[in-house]
Amino acid sequence: MGDAIRTFIAFPLPDHLVRLAGDLQAELKDHGLDLRWVRPANIHLTLKFLGEIPSQRVAKVTDAMQAAGRETPPLSLMVQGMGVFPGIRAPKVLWVGLGGATEALGRMQARLEERLAEVGFAPERRPFKAHLTLARIKARLDADRLLQGLQAAGGYAPRPFEVQEMVLYRSELRPRGAVYTPLAGTALCADAR
């Protein structure tokens, strides 16, 4: 599969949220949390991780995105709170939470899954949990220190934002971190309201 590319579909973040992510990471680092931080410019709202796909399938993915986008108006969301998956005693992912039109976001993501299934992509078995990944946790952490860091950094004021376009990204894993390249984008349809 020499022409395979690693891909995912996501909503990009506005600049003010990229800056907020960097600020939250800095505050957590000040609490002595040594994690594998996601570069703020790489933080996004993942809708579907596709993994390795033949480059010839990009057009089918784009068609599915366009079909789901036509059925979905722009969404008003907000970032709020922080937490970890799967739990504080054995955390693997440190995230920023979302509020606002999260039910509509869930419906939109389900429509995208349906459209992708129509062109041959297996649906995700796990339930969709909208979040922004700030860091990945590989080593064992002191749960109390992590909780203190989350409480200190998690008290920021909620920040609203609107998602208007979903993007298909290529993900290249490199020694200095992942590089994400936009391959295609599709606007959400204001007429779908």
C-alpha cells in the first residue's frame, strides 16, 4: 500500500483557541506535569480518524464530507473545563471539554459516519466524545498532582467559537511531532438550519 496516506477529518480551531490551548499547557507545565504535549497549532476537533487510506479514496471521503456538510448548519460551540480519558487513576489523554451545540455536533458526526459508511469506511464502535486533546499521557502520573493541575488550569472562562468548515487532513508522523496538511475542506451549509 505504497500510496497510502494517514488521514482524519476535523474542525480546525480559530486562532484565539489555539492561543488558549498554549496558555493552558503552560499553566499545566508550571504544575510539574511532564506530558507529551500536542503543539497548539495542531489541536483540532476530531470528527473521524480514518487511518491509512489509499490516496485514490480521498475523492470518496470528500464526497461523504460534502454530503454531511450540506445537511448541517454552522455550529456554535464553546470550550469549557478540562479532564482526562479514561479516568484520573489511569489517564491516557488530557483534554479540553466542549459545550454549546454539542447535541447538534453529535448528530452531525453521526451523519458523517453514515456518509462515510456508504463509501466503504467502517463506523467507529466507540461513542463520539467531542473534545480537544492537549496532551497524551504515556508514563504513570501522580493522580493528586494531575488533579491539582486540572483544577488550577480548568477554571478559565468558557470561550465561544463557531465551526463552519470540516477539513480532511493528512497526518505525517515525524520525529519532531505530527505534521497535518489540509487535503480538502467542505463548508457547513447555512441553509440547513
